[in-house]
Amino acid sequence: MWKRKEVIGGQTLYLGDCLEVMPQLGRFNAVVTDPPFEAQAHSAMIRTQKSAKSGEAIELGFGAITEGLRSFIPEWAAANCSGWMLAFCQVEGVAAWRDSMERAGLKYKRGMVWVKPDSSPQFNGQMPAQGFECIASAWCGNGHSRWNGGGRRGVFTHNTNQPDRHGLHPTEKPNPLMREILGLFTDPGNQVIDPFMGSGTTLVACQRLGRNGTGIELDPEYFEIACRRVDEATRQKDLFVAPDAPPKAEQGNFF
Ligand SMILES: C[S@@+](CC[C@H](N)C(=O)[O-])C[C@H]1O[C@@H](n2cnc3c(N)ncnc32)[C@H](O)[C@@H]1O
């Protein structure tokens, strides 16, 4: 069960473990989520933050993804979701997400990328810095998959440090990135679930685009931050902003 439930605007937020909360919920059009990193990337992130600040290791406040969670979410989606499941992950995690999606009976589609032009440099200079994250995608519904992007590429370019960044969660996603993704993979009025809500960026984008989001978060502090951010989003004037326009196709490069 959940410890708290808040309904704010068109969004529903649960404080609890997604393993316990999701079996209590109904059907959804899409799962759009940013789960904890792979164990290796999780400890690498702590190391990077430590060397960047040349001091203490940062406290992420949550552990790496477990195989139990990685299996549970696609299995739940196979039974309860009619559209897309999208899961952010490191490039090292795409194959593991593909395998768990296929084991659950979802139709794995492809890995996409979020390019971060402002990502941190490699401070020790021993290898290239990491400048992107991946998004594993699968279709949960019947028939052919469909999205609102036509033939465009699954490449999304957004700075991490946006002017409206809250900075209260170590892995906060940029608002324009989540708006673009939700605009492409969901439709107005859709029911969207984010089982690893963090500070609530998916629900903020849902509120701004007219989707009904449901978010679940284990950590009470992040849950409070998510509630505050969704509440702020309900009071913004341009409530239903159009999804960001896709960039024009490049000419003459078909490779
Ligand atoms: C990568 S962060 C998500 C960040 C989010 N996209 C944002 O913009 O703030 C993953 C979150 O999942 C939460 N989490 C981890 N295991 C969970 C579980 N079993 N149920 C619910 N939330 C969980 C963590 O506390 C963490 O805040």
C-alpha cells in the first residue's frame, strides 16, 4: 500500500514502493519513467560528483536498479498498459531493459538517445566524458506501434541545466526534454504512469501538456518536492503548452 496519496490538478502522486502501489492501480496508456541507474553507472555517478566538487561523495538517497524491479515494471506494463513503455537508462543498460521487456511479452522497438550538450567534462582526462543517456522503448499494446513523430529520429537534444531547473534531485530531468517526449509518445487526455517519479518532472510535463499523470516515489523528501513542483505547474498561465516542434530534417545525409 501507499503511505500518502495527493491529487494535484490532473496528477496523482503516491508516496510508496512502486512494487506495492502499482498492483492496486488501473489501466494506463503509457509508462514513461527514469528508473535508478545500473549499479556500475550509479557508483560512477557518485565518483564523478565527488571529483567534480573535490570533496565528499554525494548522497543520491536511493540505490541502483534491481533485477526484481527491472522485471516487474515490464510485466506490469504487459498487463496494464496499451501504449508505450519508455525507460531512461545508461547505454550499458539498454540490452538488459530490452531483455526484460521481451521476456514480459512487450514489443521492444529501439534504444533512443538524450544528448546533453552541457554535460560535465571528464575531469581526469583519461577517457571521453559521458554526453548522453539512452531511452529503451517498447510497445505494450496490440497491433502496430504509433507515435506523433512521423519519420523523425529518436534523438533528443536538451541541456541538463535549464533556466527552470530546480536542482533539488540529483538526477532531475530537464522540463523541455520530458515535454518533447510526452508530446511525441502520448496524446492529450492519456493516462501516464511514472513509477520512479523522483522530483516529479514527468508529472510537471503531463500537467503542462494536458495528460493525466500518476507518479510513485519511495523517498518522502522527493515526494514533497514533486508535490510542490506539480502544484506550481497547475498555477502557470500557459497551462497547455504545445509540444516542442521537431527540428527540420537534415538535407542530403542518408548515412
Ligand atoms: C532517477 S530518479 C528519477 C528522477 C526524476 N526523473 C526527476 O526528474 O526528478 C529515480 C527515483 O526512483 C525512486 N525509487 C527507487 N526505487 C523505487 C521504488 N521501488 N518505488 C518508487 N520509487 C523508487 C528513487 O528514490 C529516485 O527518486
